[in-house]
Amino acid sequence: MGKTIKISKGLDIKLKGTANEELVNAEFSKTYAIKPTDFEGLTPKILIKPGAEVKSGTILFFDKYNPKIQFSSPVSGKITSIDRGELRKVLQITIEADNETKYEEFKKFDLKSLKREEVIEQLLNSGTWPFIRQRPYAIIANPETTPKSIFISGFDNAPLAPNYDFIIKNDLKNFQNGITVLSKLTDGKIYLNINNQTESTYSSITGVEKNIFIGKHPSSTIGTQINHISPINKGEFVWYVNPQDVIIVGKLFSEGKFDASKIIAITGSQIEKPKYLKTVIGAELKSLLNSNNVKSNSRYISGNVLTGTKINKTSHIGFYHSQITIIPEGNYYEFIGWAMPRLNKYSASKTFFSWLTPNKEYILDTNTNGGQRAFVMSEEYNKVVPINILPVELLKACIAEDIDKMEQLGIYEVAEEDLALCEFICTSKIDVQEIIRKGINLMIKELG
Amino acid sequence: MKALRNILDKIKPDFEKGGKFEKFHSTFDAFETFLFVSNHVTKKGAHIKDVIDLKRTMSVVVLAVMPALLFGMWNVGYQHNLSIGNLENTLFSNFFYGLLKVLPIIIVSYVVGLGIEFIFAQARGHEVNEGYLVSGMLIPLIVPIDTPLWMIALAVAFAVIIGKEVFGGTGMNIWNPALIARAFLFFAYPSDMSGDKIWVEGLSNLDKIADGFSGATPLAVMAAEGGNTVTNFSQGIGNWSVMDFLIGNYPGSIGETSFIAIMIGAVILLATRIASWKIMFSVFAGGFGMGLLFNLLAPETNIYMQMPAYYHLIIGGFAFGAVFMATDPVSAAQTSNGKYIYGFLIGVIAVLIRVINPAYPEGMMLSILLMNTFTPLIDFYVVQGNIKKRLKRAKVTA
């Protein structure tokens, strides 16, 4: 048994619209989409043409700079379009789904005698390798490297995040299978990090070291967990997988098919009945929303409010996301708002009064609440960063493109999600996540 | 408010690119965002944002300065009436007298300072920063009441341009802009900035001073002849008791005298977490510690060194500097441990200058500016500490 780790820094933003623990099947989604933009830094090379028939598990495209990494269709059907943006950048590949999903046949294995090479080969061939990501950099793992350990964050405490206790208990068998498969990939341990709520859910899972994290967000982010258990030094790699994706990997090896089913929490103050829906990766947002009233003037987010991607009503769910959040847009003027008491708004600072009502759930909108400024308030970020780094100094090194300093200050240990709260609380409204991502991409470009 | 919004929406296109008042875009934007929080929504990264912004932050600081300002206004009137021997005045008449004298200084400070900020913002194509809202209020509080308005205008211009804008504006400056203004006055017009007559309104031009009134500040009394006029510190200094120092009814810069009023501001700043308690605490600790050290080392003949250590904290500009100047988040140390070092040294050096250097009765301004200069160095070593920890970890595992 592992450790119990207390995280004292952080912030839980309490929003209205937590999903009720009620699981229903999503309506039939006519189309599905895979968006290369969901994968950081990817340049896709497309293998199929519109009109082609594909099965679930058929390869659609691969990574131009690492051709072994391939991406497959989550359903069977016909390719209807390949949308391109500026400079012919591929934005999304849309598949019109069959009524009955047909699967590509992959090898079934006796999991006990599985070898590392077999695991890697099957994951690459089935296009499920992208479920495995690496730190540093928070990108798809490089199959040529060997990680010192694999991390699975078994819970999520981002705003309105789904309860993995409720999701994972539906298929513990394949979760265990997935763990067994992943354990072949590393000589080190698999860390399954849990909180008090999910402790009993995962009690039957073996072959992992379980650590209990107690504390506020971002204690559920991979960067925080790695930093507290086994910090990354230069030249080391840690791989990580989402809990639901572990199940998909488990099924791939025990049943021989790529079953991209997933449970998605649909949350937020703009929706009438927040709940859980059983669907498939890449499904249309529409298929999740029918029979549920959404207020007008809404922001649709695939993911959570801190790190998610803005989508529109006709878009599809992102590849890694287990959550849809719908909140009001903040496109309105507020008369001398900065001087007002604003009792219905939330601030992590003590300059408003929301600290008097710590358990109130708020309806927050997308207004920026002020213009962008230079860094002014020092040490503001430290209270929400439970990693031993100096956030402002690291950000300044990223802005200055000073690679040595970035490395020295711990760029390997962070990604956007670990610092997303800084962006929320920032008085100067600085785009923290964008700066960190640019810094990381610079590291990748310069150091490979 | 809808009517106001409609007017703004109507004239807004004139200030956009291509409009006839394009040159005043930043100015319009500043006033518009002052009146209405804009309707901008998040585009990338976090979709929701905390409601705090720099306007809120700065207005809290301005609010925290208010007790010192209001008391300062009363004290201007009170000291003036004392100097002419007019003892029959009310709380209100003293305050009103001071209000009329102080208000022009505040207006000059804001008009000149914000004017320059607007020009720079427009030239850079930036939004106007809120930083000057605080500096513009602090400058009037740290000058002697008889400072001519043209001098204030000049000092403000110097502080905003040389102290701030050349570095890139709010957030980029090395020194505290308000103290730059004060230092400019101090070194450019020394004869108008020192002596015993400048601290009380109208004293320099007064034909007949009331009996027993000098106009000297307590620190000047101490500095003159090494404080030899003081016989028993438990009775205070000169005509003033310890209670007078706490209340603040003695001559000095406009807002610096009342320890109690400043402490009300300190409570506001600390309760809202706008100012760093680490800095505030360590400035007081440094000043007190240095005072104690002097007490220990004091030879019999040196009266000033024998002054009780806590006197340093409640007399003159020490408290004002500790609460409002040293805690400026931009020019202070940025790192947690750096803040303790920075604050402590400010306290130490301020008392050192007061006691040892006979030319400067007050040491707070110079001490803060000096430590502002050294913050990059302090932060450098603290950051190196973090880097070394990481390197050490890498070596242990390798």
C-alpha cells in the first residue's frame, strides 16, 4: 500500500450543475469526429479519403514525424468529410456511423503471458497508442522510450468533474485487464492515485501502488501527483493514462476489438438535468443534449472549465474528455463592476465577499472580468500550485524563451492543467496555459 | 445606466481605428472600462476568471490609504492653527482647512500623472494601467504641505516617466514610483524639502509664530544635537507624548504621522491579502531589532541611540513606508523568502540612517529605494535555491 499525501495548496471552485449519478444511454449519434487538434503538436498524415468505409479500429491518419503513432476510427461507417483550416491544417475527420458498429479484428491475448513488444505492437496497430501520454510535455508517449513509471489518476476534482467512482465501477474487470496490459510497458511501478471517495471502488485492483491524495484541486492532475510521488528529472519519462482509457485498452487485449465506449458527464449551470451518459469517443454533442434543455447564450466546453476546449453546439466530444460543461457566456457590460460588492460572483481573493460563503455553488460566466496587465501581484499563484516550482519565474523564463532557465525552474514537471488555476485567479488576467504550452513546444523543438 | 451605456456605444466607433478620435482610443477605453466592466469573454485557456482585477486591487489600496489621508487633512489644519496660536477651532474647521490645502496637491498629482499615463498607453497601443491610481494618492501623502504645486507636477512627471514608463509601465518598474517622486523633490529642491518650517502650512511666510511652536518634526528634534534636548524618553520627545505619536498630531508629511490611521489601512490591506504580511512584519521587525541593537550599544553621551526601539516604528514615515511603500508588489522582492530579507533590511537601514546620518532626519525613503534596487539580487539567490534543490534531486536519483 502506498502513501497518503496531503495537498494543502489549491482551490476548489464550486460551480452549479454537478452531474446527478444517473446513467443513461446517449441517443444515436449520426456522425462521429476525430480532431487532430486534440493532440498537442501533432501533424497528421491522412490515409483515407472521403467516401471510404471504415470499421472501429481502422487507421485514419498517422503522425508525420513519428509514423508509428497511428489514430483510428472509434466507430464503423463512411468518411463524409475531412475539414481543413488555414494552411490546409486538418481540423477534423467526420464519419457517418453505421447503425451497428463493426470492429476490426485484433489479436486476443492471454494477459499473463503478454510481452512488452506485443503490447506496443497491438496498441500502435489499433490506433489506441494515443491514449498513453507522457510527462514531460503532456504529449502522446514516444513508443521508443521506456517510462520509469506509469501514472493513473483515479479521480478528478476539477470544477464539476465526473465522479470516477460512479464511472469505473461499471467495468472493473476490464480496468484490471488494462492495468495488467500497461504493467508490461514499464519496469517501474504503476501508480493508481485515488482519493477517499474512490478508495473502495479500486479496492479489488491489484498490480498497482495506490496512493491516497487528500486536498483541493489540482491534486488530481498528473503533474501534481508525479511531483509528490516520483518527481521527473531531466531525461526521465513518466507515462499516464485516463482511467476510462485503461478500460478501452483492457478490452482491446481481452476481447480483441477497439471498443471506444465511454461515459461522459454532462454538467454546468446552463443545462436542465446534469447527468452521466454512455456514448462513444467523438460523438456529436447533439446526441448528448436531446431531451435536455439548454439555456440560450451558452458556452459549450469539451472538458472542464479550466482546461477544456471551446466547442459549438454542432461539434463533437474531444478525444481525452470525460466531461461536457455548459456555462453562460459573459458577453455583457457591468456598471462599475470592479467597485461593486458582486455578492453573486466568486473570487478566490479576499477583496470580494465570496470567502464568507465557502460552500455556496456559483453560476460563473465567461466574462474576463478585466483587461490583461503585466505581472503585478507577486506570489499570487503560489497558493494554488502544490508543486515545488516558482510559477511566475518559470512563466517569465517561458516568455523570454530562455531554455536553460526553463529547464532549471522545472518545465519538465508541469503542463497546462497543473497551472490552470493560476490563470483563473490571476489579477492581471495573464494567459498562463498558453505561455506554458509555448514554452513546452519550444523545449520539444530545441531539444527533441 | 442603460442611457449611459447607449451614449458610450454611440460614440465608441469614433474612437476605434479609423474613427475621427482614433488618437484618444486608450483614453476612451480607460474611461469606458472604468464605468463598465467590459463584455469581453475568454477565448483560450481557462473559460472562467476570478472577478478580481487590477482596478479592484488598486481601489482597495486607495481605500486603505483613506484613514491616513483624512487624518492628514485634519492635522494640516490643526498644526496651522497651532502655529498661529489659534486654539479655538473645531474638528471640522481644522479638517476643512486641511482639505482645501491638500486637495489641490491630489488634483495636480492625478492630472499630471494620469495625463502622462494616457499618452504612453496610446503611443504603445496598450490599455491604461491602474497602477497610478495608487501612486497618485500616495505622492500627496508623503510631501510636506507647503510644497509648491509646480514642484509636485514636475516630480510626478519625473516619477511616471523616468521611474515607470521607461521601464515599460506598471509591473515593470524597479523603484516605487511614489518614492521616486519624493526623492526627486528631496534632491532637486533640498532647501524646500528640509528644515523646520516646511511641515506646517504657511509657517515659512508667517510673521509671528505662536510662542513655543517650532514646526520641527520629532525626528528633526532628535537629529539636532543628537537629541540632547531630550532628558526622559518616557515623557516623549519635545512637546509630544507617545500618545501623540500614535494619534499623529505632530508636524510631518501630510499622511505619514498617524500610526493609528496607518494601522487601519494595514488591517484592510492584510485582511484582503493585497499587501504581503511577510514584508510588513519584517520591516517592523528589522526596525525594532536595529533600534534594540542601538540601545544595547549606546554610549552614555549618545542620546539618540538610547531612544526606545519602538519609537522608531511610530514616529515619522516608518509606519507609512512599511505599510504602503515597502509592500508595493512590483518593486518589492517577488519570492517568499526574499520578502523577509527585503523587509528586514528596509527596517534596519531606515533606523540606521535616522540615527547615524545627521544629514537625513528621515531614513525610510532612502532605505526602501535602496532595497528596491537590491530586490533582483535577493530574488536571484532565492530562485537559485529552488534550482539547486531540483539539481540535487536529479543527482541523487541518477
